[in-house]
Amino acid sequence: MRLCIASVLAVLLALSCPFGMSEVLETFDKCSEFFLRGQPPVIPGILIPKSDHAHYKKICQKYNSQDNNQRYMFATLYDTSSRIPVFSAYKYTGRGNFDRPGDLWKIEPQLDPHVGDMTVPYKNQAINEDYFANNFGMNRGHLFPSSHAADVFTAESTFTLTNIVPQYGAFNAGGWRSMEIESGDTMNTQCIDNNKKVLAHVLTGAIPGKNKLNDRVNIPSSMWMAFCCYNSGERLWVSQAYWALNKKERDDSGISRMSLEKLQQFLSEKWVENVQLFRNNCRDVPKSIH
């Protein structure tokens, strides 16, 4: 009977959350384009560049593109113990003209490989049911927001629960949403490359908190975002950063806009020491990492 129940539960969960096409890998080499000069951030003890980690998994997020070919859309470092992403990395090239996709949430089957009928379904990641009827007023908060996508296919790819953290609903729709709009507007004007096109590398992440959603999914205490780009008009590298407490506030008064250095100092004090989000702190970035 227990074997049957486990099998039925696995089927029901799979039906409620379609599988994604992404790849869980030992390195970010296949999707290094989403990091400035191909170099992921330095996060000591959490991100090991060239090898696997027991809890922190590197995901190259793959999805169908306009020509019906699968391509990498962004990259995510995922914490299987907290069941939330550490960060998602993407390229901002301007927002495309499309309507927001429907909420068809996906999961990553490679995070929970099937071993047998007694395997607990999706013990290493959040699922849709974790967000149902919760007492915290949480909803699904994007790290790579669909509003920063260049086309509808990229926007659809962001609707994976490996790109999602629990956010207070008012904060997600209020202050953090305002930050996403403001940062997009800033990148549209400040991040024009030598080809006269918008291009910025963006990292968005979350600091784990002390509470859990559905006794499984960590509720972040804070959210952060930073971008780095080259401004060809001014002939200089530009960066900007934001952070905010994940709390029940709708307005944007709690959003702190700061320099990249200040954000890294904040992360080092509140989370992990000696964090470096972009190579050379987004100053005079060499063309090659070799």
C-alpha cells in the first residue's frame, strides 16, 4: 500500500507541475554567456566553480525558442536544502513586446532522480503545492522576472520553480515590482554597448531566512539584485544594485538602491563573507577571463 501511495503521489505532482528541459551540471560552462565575461560570481563555500556540491546545484535553464529549438535562457544556482535558488543570472537586452505568459509552473526532474517507488517525490525542490493555502501570505517571486525577458519564449522559461522564492504578495507586487521596472529603465538608457544595443549582465538572489513555507521551503529574509554593463557613450563600465527585506510592504520605501560595492558588503555581513558578484567588481573588465 505504501508503495502504491508513493507512486500515485508522484504522478499527481508531475501532472500539477510539468517537467522543465533544463540541465543540472557540474559547471556553468554550457551557459556561461549569462555571466560577465563567462565568470560566475565568487561565493565562498557555496559556489564551487568546477565541481559539484552536495546541496548547491548548477542549473543551465533550457527552453524552446522561436525556431522550436531548445536553447539556454539563463542560469541558476539552486539550494536543495532550502529548496530555493541562491541566484539566477541572465542577460538583459531590453523588454520584448509580449503579454505576460500564463502561470504554467515547471519543476526540474534532474534535481530528484527516480530511485524507486519508496522515493519521496521532489524532496530537493519546491513544488506548486507548497504555495497553496499558506498562512504567510506568500506567492511565487521570480528572480529572473518575466518582465525583463527579450521575447515570450524567454519569459515562459522563467516560470520554473527553480527560479522562484516565496515572497510576501504585497512586496512582490509592490516595492520589488517597482524595482524591476526602475532597473529595466536604467539599463535601457545606461547599458548601450558598442553595437548600439542594450546589454547588461544581471544577478538576482535571495538570502535564506528562519521561516519555512509548508514546513519545506525557506522564506528568504532579503532579496537583492545587481547589474553590470558597458556604457559605450560614456566609455565606462556601469553597475547598480538593490536590496530589500522580504516583508509585508507594498510601497517601494523599503528598497535600498546602492552601489555594487555596498551590496557586496551587505551580503558579506548578512550572508557569506567575501562575495564578489562580477569580475573586477565591474570596473575595467578585461575581454577574456583567461
